[in-house]
Amino acid sequence: MRPLSACVACRPSSDRRKKCDRSRPGLSCNSCIKRGLDCVGVTDDPVPNNLETHYEPLGNQKDYSRPRRISSLVVPDAVLAEELASLYFRYMHITFHNIFHRATFIAHVKESSIPKILFFGVAGLSARYSTHPVFASIPPWDRGRPYRDECKRLLDLEDTSLISIQACMLLAANSSVEGDSRTESVYQAVASRMAMLLDLPNLSTESLLEQEVNRRVWWSLITTETWSSATQSLPRYIRPRNAIPLPMDERRFASLTHETSVTPSDQSLDASPTCNFDPQSLVAQMIRLNLLFYDIIVFLNCQVVDTQDEQPVDREFDHPLRHCLDEWASNLPPRLRSSQENVIYWADEGFGAIFITLHINYNHAGQLLFYQHLQSAQEQDQWDHGTQGFAERCKQHATNLCDLIYEAKQRSDTVVLYPLAGHILCLASTVQIHTLLFGIDNDEILAAKTRLERNFEMISSMNNYWPMNHMSINRLQHFHNACLRSKDDSFRLDTWMLRFLLGFTQDIKDRDAIWTYGHRALDDFDPLRDLLDI
């Protein structure tokens, strides 16, 4: 017997063809909800265990939810919709996460078949860059907020699917750029839990494109969590697994279509961080660097615990990190190494922004790892080559980082305007301040002064787009205040400095004696134990 398409309340004897009106499978129908009845049309397990979803496409303008007023900005015309999607891929996609296939996403936007929730999450990030006349009277900070709010409204936490995961990651990014690190962490946790429930990287797919997107989303959850865990001093939700292949070369990924089937070689490829992988893949190299960056974050937390706790941790962790960072850089293929020639090559291929971001992240990891030696170098004899050498490495990484961003500004397709870059430049600027305070070479002092001025101009420029970068400007001011009070202790690695280095979405207060001298700031120290599991 064919199963009934309607429950008793919706199936009067005069019309057996009537169907229930329900918002999605598995929920009571609207008629039974209104009458307070148990809907017999609901089965125990109505939702199939796959990635099917009920999210509406952008082209569907009907909305049967509660009456509300929608800003005309939320549902843009076709030209604006395509512009916002393109701006997202130009400025945001790789710098926050790597969760879409560009050609497929843009095609779905043109067809208005992209899920509304994903388009609104994307537009919430990219609208600030638009030059469309509709935004002329709206400050860049405010342009994306209506889209973000609509994305929030559409999110269904009962829909465990790839789209819900991607939406949560977009909402996490929207929270991050506002400086709301707690909400960011919550969305990140939801996305991670859904991905684990689906076993996303191992989910059966019909095409290689779907398989690769699933894996990229999985690794993006891990890499973005590195930054958010640094801010909140929280452990990972997802621990990296060697069995999960790293992403393929961007050039190959860009050429995939839904007609590209999964071959046995694709299924058996083991491209984990510790095994074979495609060394030409920019994203794979970025993930390997990110895993090392997470270890650096843990190491810096350990150093603070070591100075505050009665049971010191192993300081020798510093040596393998230095070795791993050097090994990562030396093993890069010639085409992936930092050079003007390679910037031009990758920009012409359409991946210049990814290449620039990769090397910004490498130099940021270096300046963080060696930052603690700036304080040690000024306390040690100048002929102590070990400490002085590490301090010089910090300065070199900061210099390289600044020069990279300056050079990227020369091309419209590589210019750096993503929000985290403001924080990274802020830290590089404090290294220039160290040279101004303690340098003895006039040429070095002059170069540091010039970089400091250029960095402030660039951070101020980024502040036009991102509320988060206003915090970077404040952080520089607080650091300057600390130097005025006591330059000899300004670079000491303590709890205040740890928050300054890592808490890029958090406001920071002026440094005072309780952070450094003879007292333990319990409220601010205890969260470090969550990260270290101690």
C-alpha cells in the first residue's frame, strides 16, 4: 500500500489527494501545529542521512515566516549579487577559510540557485568593498550587517548538512570581523560538531569536486580554529587526523566540475600532513604551516605558564619548533618560494592572494616564535650570539612581512585588505618600535621609523572596512603607553603580552604592574590551562 501523503487532519474524506503543508520533513504539519494535534504524518526518522537540505535558493523570494520588513539590500539585483560574490572570493575566501569552489558558487549566484543563507553570509563580509551606488550613503562597516542578520535568521540548527556547516563558518567570520570572539567561537563549535557527526571528509560523494569541497571544509574548520583558540585560549574541537588527505593543487581544483568522477587513485590518495601530499598545493602548504602555528601558540602559552607556575614546562619545545619552521620553508618547491617572479606567476594564474597570504602567515609565525627573544636580547650581553641571533630573526620576519604587504599593494589583484592583516602589521610595528628604542645603527633606526609610519597608514586604511582593525590601532596605543612607562620591560612575555600577541579580536587594557611584577593575575591566567589541558 502506498504511504499516505497527508495526516488525518489534512486528509478529509472528500479529498484524498491533499498533502500536508510542513516547513520540512520530520516536523509536524502547519495544520496540526495550529490545532495542537500530534501529527501522525511524522515518522521516526524522516530525514535521510545525507547532505540534502531544505534551505531556499536565492531566486525564491517567497517567505512564509512571520511578517517582517526586509531591507531592499538583502535581496539584491543580479548584477550586485554577482559583484558581492566576486568580492568575497577576491578578498575573503582564502584569508578566512576555504569552503567553496569559486566557479560553481559564481554560477549558482548567476542562476539564483545558490542557497540564500550562503549568499547572505558571503555578502555580509564582502559588501564593505562594493562601489555599487546602492551603498553610497552607507558606511562600509554597516553595509554587510543586514545580510549577516538575514543569514542568522535562516540558520536551522536541526539541519546537519554541509550548507549549515558553511553557513556557521560564514557567521563565525562575520562575528570575528566585528571583534565578537565569543560568538565566533560558538558558531565555530557548531560547525565542527556537525562536521564530526557527518564524518565530513569521508562522506560518500558522486564527484571529485564534492569530495574535495568536503575535505577543504574539514581542514578549514581546523585552521580557522587555530586562530580562534588563540584568542580564547581554548583547546581544539577537531584534532587533525593524518588519514584525511590535504587539499589538491589549486589549479587542478579550479578545473573540476560536477562531472569529474572520483577515481580509485583519488579515493586511496593519502596526503596527510605527515605523509605524501602535493607540494605544489598552496592550500596544503598553508595547512601544514597552520598546524605548526598552532604548536607555536601552545608554546607561547607554555612559556607564560612556566613563569607563573610552580611546575615549569619543558623549554626545549622551542628547538623543534625552530627546526620545523626552517624545514617547512626550505622544503617549499621553487615555484612556491617568496620572490617577485613567483608573485607575478601566481597572480597571473589567479592565485596571487593565496600566495601572498601563505608567506605573510609564514613570517607571522616566525615573528611570534622569536618575539620573546627581543626582551632577552636587551638583557644579555650584545656578544651573546644565540639570543641576539634569535632577536634578529624576529626582526627579519617582521621586515619581510611588511615588505610583502607593501609589494602586494602594487597590484590590485594582490593588495592585502583582510582584517587579520591589521593585527599582524600591529605586531610587526612593535618590532620596529624595539629597533627605535634599542637600535644603535642609524640606517636600521631610520628604516624602522619608515616602516612604522607606513604600517600605521595601512592599518588605518584597513580600519575603513573592518571594526576589528580599530582594536589594532588601540593596541598600538596601549603598547606605546607601556613603553613610555618602562621601556626595559615592554617586550617581556607575560600574560598581558600573550593577550597582546594572540587576542586579536579582544580589547586590551593598559599594562600595569600587576601583569609583570610579583603578582599572578588569576582571572587572566586560568584560561591558559584550558588550552594546555593542565
